[in-house]
Amino acid sequence: MDFVRDMRAKAKSLGKRLVLPEGTEKRTIKAARILMDEKLAASVTLLGEVSRIDKAAEEEGVDLTGVNIVDPRGSFHFNQYARDYFELRRHKGVTEDQAKYEIAEPLRWGAMMVHMGDADAMVAGAENTTGDVLRAGLTIIGTQKGLKTASSCFVMTGMDPSWGKEGSLIFSDCAVVPDPTPEQLADIAESAAQSCREFLEADPVVALMSFSTKGSAKHADVEKVQKAVEVLKGKNPDFIFDGELQADAALVPSVTDKKAAGSPVRGKVNTLIFPDLGAGNIGYKLVQRLGKAEAYGPFLQGFAKPISDLSRGASVEDIVVTCAVTLSRAK
């Protein structure tokens, strides 16, 4: 499986519209040109002051012909977006004047474009923090129906083909929710299962992991995972899952037979759910460094429409790949 190639091909075939709120950021400007040249998006919109975007592009030698440039305050959508944002936030005490001020901020404007159907996906984070990107997404786009939790996943590839889908697995959550409740863990499992379908093109087989297998240890952290499994059962999802399972019990059939005999995930797991951010972050980095796997992400999941966050140290190629992956999820 060549994850990047596959996501680029899927994005190109879908022909969706992308908004990049950090329009004056030079790596983002370069990425916008590549996205258009490679036809990975039907349109790319950069947000910000037109003169600043033009100056940055000129300094980098980038021709922005064919790329949309929008200054929110000068857009003919401004009044409509401000009214819609006010309706979304009035219950939080936001006034009409505040709404006009806040919606002009590029992250919120980009999220509103996606919410209103004027763009299909948004990518940001080269300048803004993850928290800023998440707040804009949660405030305006919101989570998918039936979910209350936004989270993230990594696509781990390049491993022995006997693992997961041809050597690829979904790891979740490794970047967003530090200490999820049982309800949040259940949401994360549902979102990760969807990510498995979209990224690996495989039927999800999900393991909710712990340092205990089927009650072998007693601890509040174990009980949390056990409760998450019960919550998930109550939601009757359309994928196979089991927990709580230690990593070896989840992944190695002979160990599964000893520790969790009869488990429906035996020998089929392609999606791993970590009990907290510490485990997830450590887990993916160990597999990446010691196992020499490729780690792609983190990709946000659980939102009603596709948005993604970038590392502020992202390269131009990182931005292009994240945009292609995000566009590949657009309906």
C-alpha cells in the first residue's frame, strides 16, 4: 500500500474545493500552487489581505494565477457569514458586533466556508496552534451526528504485511484528547473505524487496548476501557471490535487464544484504540522509530466535514499531502 499515492489519486478523482486560512504563510502559498498544478483540488482559496498574499507570493516566486484569494472583510459573503455565525454563537453570549469581528478571523471564516458548503475541506496549522484549529472547527462545523468528540488518528504503514491491511494500521487517538472518558473512547473508536474505511479501504476491526486483558488487572484505567466497550456495544456499530486487550492479545493470534479466547478480532485487527494520549503518542513513535514504520498524521476525525491540522514545522510537501488526504475524505 502506497498511502500518499493512493490519497493523491483519490483527491484528484473527487475534484473537491479546499480553503487554506493561512493565506499569507509562504509554505501554504507554495502548497496552493502545487495543489492546483497537480489538480488535487478543483479550487484552492487562500484567505487574508490580498496585498500581503500577493507580496508573499512574489517574494517566493509563486504565480497564483487560478488560485482564489479572499479577504473576509471585503467578501460579499461577509454579512451572511456574520449573521450565520451570530446564530451559531448567540447562546454563548456572542453579540452581533462580536460576530462581525470574530468571523473575519481567517480560521473561523474558513470553517464557515466549509459549514456553508462554499468549500469542501479546510487545512490549517502552519501558523496556528492545534487548539485554535480545533476550536474553529468545533464551534462552526461541529462533530458528526452521533458523536460528541473530535479526535485524531495516524496511518502507520510500511510494516510487515501480516499486520493490519497489508502492513498498515490506524492508531487513535495520538494527538488530541489527553485523558478520554469511556464515552469519548467509544466516540474515538467509531471515528477511527471510519478512518480505517477511508484511508485503508478495509472493513474496520477495532481493538480497545489496555494494560489488562479481559479483567486480568484491576484498576480505574482498566475500568475506563471496559466501560468504553460497553458504551460501544450499546451503540451497536457496524464494525467488529473487542476490548479491553493488551497489545499482544490484540495483534498476535496465539496470544489472543491464551488471553482472550474466542475474541472476534483474532488475527484481523487493523485499528488500535489507545486508552489515553500518553499511550497513543508513545506507541506511534515507538513503532515509527524502532519498527521503521511510516507515520502519516495526525489527521483529525469525528468532524461533520473534513478539516485537518498541520504541525507548525510542516514542510511544503507535508502540507500538500495533508491537503490531499483531507480532500480525499470530502463527500
